[in-house]
Amino acid sequence: MSAGTLQAPCPPYLALENAAYTLGVRPTGIHAVLLPVWCVQVRATVTEAQPYDLIDRFVERGIAEAGLATAGELASFLALDPALVAQVLAFLTAIGHVTEDAGRLGLTALGHRSVQDGKRYTVTHGDRRSLYFDGFRSGPLTTAHYRNDTVVRVPHDGAASGWHRGSRPHRLMAHPFRDEAVRELADAPGREGFNLPAGIDGLERVGAPECLHLPAYVVRAAEGDGRSRHLVYTRALDGEHDVLLSAACEQTPECVHALRNEELAAARSVEQRITGWLSDQGLGRYPPVRDPQGAWRVTLPRDRVGAGGPVGLHRIGGFVVLGGSFFQFWCEDRDTRAWALVERLDRQFGARLRHDPVGLRARADSLCRQLELGQVDLETLRRAAVAKGKHGLAERLRAARLAEPTTGDRK
């Protein structure tokens, strides 16, 4: 948790792309928001499991299974330096695994349980930690939100950095915290996914909840049947929508109404805003056009895209966000869009996909939908990457192709 300048949660175009081409809904607006989060301090006796260090495990097994009862016997049996064994025994005694009576070593109940389960259990009395709950329903936030300063203490001036053009995050108001939310989480079988260990006793709240905030984008979108969606994107999930927070927003009327009003206000001047931005970029001769579904596109000829043109290949098919509205750069030439696919894959080829053939396949499929290229097989993409000199991408595409199931496997 941090205080200071607010950082944008993720690139807004990634949120729009995920909504449109992965979830298959039609984005109608995007909103920079500060979602309220209740931070609750709790205290409990916590039992946590960790992997054994190699020597720790063999020392405990020596006591439990071989009947070794002194440091000397353990050092001789395990062929270890006596000083090292003494150090290990001191550590295992400190965490409550080993006891000594009349010079003879033994395992505590916690030590026996650890050996039996193959996990090194530790017990912490009076463990204190922060738990995060959304500010609408008091539902717990997943462990992903406890990393990278995702939840912040908002500075007094609300200064923002890195948010999209013309955007100042809208601070949404919290509902009162539900006191029973802590007990509900403690009783939940999947609580490890919400920053609460499986082994916990005597949980109690300490002090009053504090209202913090979670910088996010909310994409308003329409399903095929016209039903509205409110999809939440934060830094925690790296461009994927947050299912739990999205549900919390959608079930909070004040949130839905506030974002709907913002979208209506932005819609009144969207064409003027896009036209002005294009003029500033020297692209005033290419006017925005609205398609039958209400989305705005700016179509460029082939010679205005890529090397020597004002718009890079990687921007074709991508969204440009202006305040709460957006448009998409487009080119009717299919070959240009095909090269844009390779360029986008190469630019977005982050560590998350570097060793994830399935993720790379899914990203390629999503970009094919985005660029209206139909199904493109990985071998074709690999050859295109080689032709463009993108050999690192070509190698990863080859690995992804080899990792794909064969026709017989799919059956």
C-alpha cells in the first residue's frame, strides 16, 4: 500500500481489447475510477505451510523414523558437519518442531504433522495482517491485489500520473463496512486466495476499517442482447478483467448510474474530440466514421501506415482513448493488417507469454479477431515473423506450435 502520485492501473487500450476481442462484448465507454477498498487489520493464531529445506527435512525424518535422538547421532547418520546439525536443531526448536528432554531429542505434535505431510508448518501467535474488501459489498479482494502497491492511500490533491488523455479518475463512494465480512472470509474454504491462511484460529478485528482506493478502469459494454456490463481492470490482473470487482460494480446502483452519466456526457462531444485530436496529429483529412454498432473508426490508406507514415503498424486495429471515449485506427488493406498482427505480437510479447505457449496462442487468436483476419495458423505467423526479422518471436511461435495438441489429442 502506498501514498503519492496515483499511477494508471494498466494501458486503457488493453482493457478495451480484452472486453471486445476476448470477452466478446461491445465497449461503449471507458472510465478512470478510484474504487473504494476497506482495509481491515486482523489478529489471529496462524498456521502456515512452507516447503522444507532439504537438511531440515532429513533431520526431522531422522528423529521420527530412524530413532536418532542426539545431535551427534544425526550428524554421523546423515554425514553432516556437527555444527551445521546444531544450527538446524536450534532453528527447528525455535519454530516448535523439536524438543529435548534429558538430553534426548523428540518431535512435537507440530513436527510430527510436518513430517507426515511433507510440509514445514509454522505457528505464529498474534499474527497481524491487513485484509482488503471491496467498498460496495465488503467482498474480499484476491491476493493479486496485495502486490505492487495495487491498493493505495489517495493523496489529498488526487494527483494522477499515466492515465489516458483528458482523464481524471472519478472517486466512487464506499458503502459502510459489513462487520460479518471478516468472519465470512475466515469460514470460507478458499480463503488462501484472499490473503488468509488455511490454518487460522481466534481471528479478531483490530481497530476500525480504513477506506483506501484501488485505481481502475471500468469498461462499460453491451452484450449481444443489449444488457450492460461493467468490467473492471486493475494493475493486479495484467490486462484481464476482475470478475469479482466487476460483479461488485454491476450490483451497486450508484456506481452504474454514475458511470452511465459520465458516458452520456462524453458522447455529446466525442466526434469533436476525435476530430480535434486527429487535426493535432496531422491526420485531419481522415475523418472519424461511426459504424452501425456505434463504434468510431479512423481509416487510413496503406501508404500512411508503417515505415514513413504517421501511424505505426502496431497501432492498426488498436484503440486510442480520449477521456471517456475512444476510436480505432483501421486500414482496409488486409496485408497491412497481417503485418500489424506480427508487429503487435512482437511488441506485446512480455514475460507473461514468454514461457506460456497456450497464452501466446490465445493472444494470437484475439489479435486475429481484432484485425479481422480470420484464423491464422502459428506456422504462417512464424514464417511472417522470420520475414520481418523478428527471430525471437519466431522461435516462441515455433515452440507454441509444437506444444499444441495433435488432431488425435483434440478428439
